[in-house]
Amino acid sequence: MSIKAIGIDLAKSVFQVCVLQEDGSILWNRKVKREKLLHTLRNFPAKTLVAMESCARSHYWGRRLEQAGYQVKLIPAQHVKPMVSAQKNDANDALAICEAAFRPKLHSVPIKTVEQQDIKALRCVRQRMVEYRTALACQMRGLAGEYGVNFGTGIKVLRKELPDTIEDGDNDLSVVMRGLLLRMQSELRALDEEIKALEQDIHQLCKQQPRYQLLQGIPGFGPIVAVAFVSEVGDGLQFSNGRQLSAWCGLVPKQRSTGGKTRLGSITKAGNKQLRVLLIHGARAVFAHVSNRNDRLGRWLNKLIVRRGKRKAIVALANKLARIAWSMTVSGNKFELTHAFAVTK
């Protein structure tokens, strides 16, 4: 029995397992309960290729199967869908995963370590709380506006003005609304404390990652951007060069080529949305102080602004920073401004 690949369509309790032979025929394709998966796979030799779609629980099973001696490949979902040749069901999905594993130039998803998943879990919870805090602040502004009370721009201004607004007896807030704003103020403070505690936990975990401190030497790479890069990219060896990383983040232009004519459009926005957004925010932070910079970075960016405009220059800088971060992650070298940006005359 010569096995080419085993494709597993993951689920909560019942998995679909497809065993593909070297001649392209299907040995079997059936459902396996979660607790019996490892026992079922022990019937196949070590180093057999096991392919799974990159989704919830895939990194956990990837680690388990690697420990059991199998070769594991996590396939991005967008590469599996085109391989489904018939109606969508678990059996066809498992077969499509097997076939997608052998597509040329496929970039598989590296299996995250437990430390990476810990960091990402903390980041996800923090992101949810930040979004909820923003929604809470917007609701407070909207409700107070119905009583003719307006707060200044920004959540810092809201925190500063809110106590005086609640105590001010000359405004048109009702007794009920004052009490409601007071409760919402307590909720806002509790969220601030929770977010701060999560950031401290993230920082403590990332201290164990040597690349975390290294990346913070890059302009625009604060703790949050560096944390996101470490948890999402890892050692960076899944990419052959920095441009592949930029393409994975969606920071490269769309390309439409036909008849020898090439047209480049806006960025693809493919791949990891959260990391792309953070990289652009980091580029904006650098851009805010570009007028005070007379070094190679400042000259490069100012020249780009004149040629392409501010918005495109910010995205181009985010692309550049992503490539620099990949190079530093792989090589372990510190950030050198003279190496990162060419001399601008």
C-alpha cells in the first residue's frame, strides 16, 4: 500500500478522512470520530503526508500529528475551494484538501507553537475589548448628544470631560441619564484596566521571544505591531523573500496582465488583514513626524510623497517596513538605517 497523502476535513467532533494512493485512486474516504483519529492514523507509516485546511483547531492537530511522526501541511482555505470538483460535502472537501496539497508554488501555513497561540489568544481578547470600548464611547457620545451635551474628539478627551459633565447641574442631562453615564463611566474604566492587564501579559510573554525586542528597533514598530508580527509570522522561513511576506499581508498592487501589457492597481488586501492594518498604522506614525527627519528614511519618504502622494506613500512605507521586518526576523540582525534605505540625492 503506497499512500500519497491523507486529507482531513476538520470539525468539532467528527472528521472526514480521505486516503489518497500514489496512483491517484482513493483507498477510502470516511468519517472518523475525534477521539479515534490518532488511532486510525497509526495504521499508516510515519512521515506520511497529512494535509488539513488551515482553520480552527488545525494548529493543535498539526502539533499532535507532528509529534506522532507525520509530515503535516496546513493548506490556506482559498487554495482548497477551487479543488472541490463536485457538490460541497465533507467527502469532497477531504479529497480537495489532498489534491490542493500538491499544487505548485503553494505556500502552506506554518504550524504555530503554543507560545505563538498564547500571544495570539491574548491579542484576540484585547482586540475584542478595544472594539467594545470604542463602541461604548460612541454610545455615550450619542446618548449624551440627545440631551445637548457634546464631548470633544478622542477617547482621552471623553475620559477627561465625563466627570465634570456628570456633576454639572447647568446642562440638560436628566437624573436618569446622569446615573446611566455614571455606570457607563465605571464600565469604561473597567475596560481600560482589563486592556492594560492584557497588554502587560502580552509583553511578559513576548519577552521570551528574541525577535520581539529586535523588531521594536524598526521605525513604526511599537509593542503592538511587534507582537502581531511575532505571533503571525513566526520565524518567517515560510517566505522566500520579503516581497512574499508583503504579498501575504496584501500590501502589493493588484496585477492585470494580458497581451504583454501589465497594469498595476490598488493593493490586493489579501491575506492577513489584522497585520496589514497594524503595519499601515505604524507607517502613519512614522509619517506624522517625517517633516522632522533629515535622515535617509525622511529623504526617501519625502521624495515618494512628492511623486505619488501621501496615501500611497504611507502604504509604500508599510510595504517597506514589512520587508525589513522579515529580513531582520530571518537573519537576526539589528535595524540599520543605512542598509534599509538607499542614499537619496
